[in-house]
Amino acid sequence: MSTTIAATQTTGAAGTIAQTTSSSQAPQFVDPAARTSLSASDFMNLFVTQLEYQDPTQPMDSASMATQVAQFDMVNLLTNNNTAINKLVASETQRTQFDAVNYLGRQVSYTGDKLTVGSSGPLPFNLTLNKPATSCVVTIKDSSGNIVKSWDMGPLGQGSQGLSWDGKDASGTSAPAGTYTVSIDAKDAQGNPVTVTTQTTGTVASVKYAPDGSPLFDMKDGSEISITDIQAING
């Protein structure tokens, strides 16, 4: 803020009296809502301004100055650390994107409810129960939503279980090659629902990237999965 001092004279009965008038430029204020943080540059500006306007007869206490310099060094260190971390994250994201290309054409096990039936029958499909179940009804539907087969796998223990399906429909005819959907309805001895997680097998058809740079995989069965959905690489 700049201030201009002008001298004037007033003549009266007691003589000439010197007067001073001042004119100031209006300060520029920043809306607090528009500023939620201070940068290292802001901190330095405040520090320098404090030095400019200190009382010359009472210079800043050396201990206080040392403290503020240390605070500035800490702000600068944190700024540099944030920059380094951002570069590290960007580098890791790039590496993950390059690695994702290696999944193309690979057969993987992943979380999902799609079951692929090929020329040699169904691909591996597993279900994991969070507690024992006295009944576990499996329903398999084709791409049109028609029920191909439904049966009760009987009592199952807690943990991972392989789906025991021979690839035939309710009439005993082999189901044609294609993609099917599996649903599980499991209950415990008291009739309460049992949580079941299904894991299927499929082939990665293509790779694309989400806005945050993380890879997404389009499977041949039409599913879209993330890299975190993949449980194993089979071949």
C-alpha cells in the first residue's frame, strides 16, 4: 500500500501553521472463500513484509526470526516432498499401464458371474462362502436370460468351492458354446442368506485406461474388469 504526504500552510491569527494531509491508495482485499491455503511464496511475502514494517528501535527477536525461518524451511520441504510424491505416482501409473499390455490374450481368474463354455466344456468357476451353508442353489442362464439349469449343490463348507457343472442343460443336452450367467442362492441352517463371492475364468481381449490412468480390461465374455479384480493368471 503506497501513501503520499502533502504539506500545506494555513494562515490565522496566531501565524502560519504547517499542516499535513495524506492520501492513500485503497488496499486490495482477497475474498477469504477464494483462498483456502497459503503457498510457500505467500509465506515468504508475509515474512518479508513483517521485516519491512518492524520498529527499527525494536528489531525482531533473533529467536523469533529463527523460528519463522525454520517454519519457512518446513513449508518448502513439504512442497518439495509433494512434488516428488506426485512424480513417483505418475511414474508408477505409467509402469502399471505398460504392464497391463502383458495381459492381452492371457487367461485369468477374476471376480465375476460370467461362465464361458467352450468346445471342451465350461471353464473353471469357483464360489467362496463366508460361512457354511446347508443349501446352495445354482442357477445358470444363457445370454437371453433363459434358465439352462438349476440345482442344489447341497451342504457346503466355508471357503472356496469349485462349481460342479458338466456343461449340460436340464434335459441332459450339452449346452452350446457361449457365455452364461451364474447366480447363487445359499442359506445356512436357520435359513439366513450366506454371502457368496464368485470367481470365473476368461481371456483378456483388450486393454483401456480409466480417467485416473488405471487399466481396465475388456474380457471376451463381454465383462469389463479392473486389475484389482484379477485373482490369478492361468496361462
